[in-house]
Amino acid sequence: MQPLSSISGLSESGRRPIGWQVQLRVDYVVNQVMQTHRGKPEDQVKQAIHDQLRVYGVVPNKRQVSQYATAISALPQLPTRG
């Protein structure tokens, strides 16, 4: 009789790296802030990212938030629909 293989070995290809959910939340927040705050002062963008990340239970990485804020504030504002 053959020994049973480990169940954990069945989904090796389906494993995700640690922190993947956090990165999804960060990506979501950055995309939301990019739509609403592009072209605005960097401090406003930083605060918006920080506040939204906290809503989703993510402790913001200051360096990462700063990089995102710099990029978003450098974007041109979207034209208003109307």
C-alpha cells in the first residue's frame, strides 16, 4: 500500500506569496486616489493614500506612499465630465 501524499503538496502552483492581500489593497487604494487626486499637491495625495490604506487595515509604508504621491501629483488632472 502506497503512503498518502500531503494535501499541501497538491496546490504548490496555487500558492501566493505572503502579503499578497495587502498588495491588492494598496493597488486598489492607489488606483482610487489616482482617479480623484491627480495633479493635486503631493501632501494632499499622501494624506488621501494614508487615510484610505488605514480604512482597509493596511499600515502605510511612508516611503512607498511618498513615491506614489509624487507620481500621482505629477499627473495632469482628468477633464471633468459635464
